Amino acid sequence: MVARASLGQFEQLILTAVAALQEEAYGLEVYSKVCELAGREMNLGSMYVTLERLKKKGYVSSKVAEGGTERGGRPRHYYMLLPTGVQALRESVDMATRISETFSDLNLWQKLRLKVHPMKK
């Protein structure tokens, strides 16, 4: 396994949204999917900044499509997950899974809850 910088949670959300949307992965659809996955509203500007960072890392690419009359002729930017992005997302999800399984296997959630909030008798 090649050592890579780990993905942040927001990067994971964005890569997952792009992967889920496939050929419909354009700006506002990606934003909508990210908010759905996060279970809350996110910052739209931060999403575009992060998409640019993911492009620089070689995890996503983008193409510009001509805008139609419904968009006033404004172009639409579509994003696509690249193989390096798939690999980075897979490694990130695998790590999160290992962490989650460790907590479950060792019943760490219960132990931590008891340490932080001791039960009164």
C-alpha cells in the first residue's frame, strides 16, 4: 500500500458525492448530495474550494458544458472521480471501518462513556 495523506471528512463527503452522482456530478448536485450525506447544510464556497484542492491532488477532474437557456447560458462544471481518487477514498473508508470495528469489538464506546460520564449509584 502506498502511503498517502489521509482525506479529511469533508473531502470524503465530496468524493463520495461525486462517485454517487456519476455523470450528474455538477456543482449544485454535488452540494446537495454532500448536504444529504452530512445530514446538514454545508458551506457552498468551501465545497468549491475543496473540489479545486481535490483536482490539484489528482483525485477528480472537471469539464465545462455549455449552459442552456434555463441557466441563462451559464456553463455547468461536471466533476468525475479519477482512479487515484477512488483509491484514496477506498483507503480512507477502509481506515474508518477498521476504527469503527475496533470500537465495536472492544466495546470501547461503552468504556469511554463510563469514563466521561460515570454512572451514579
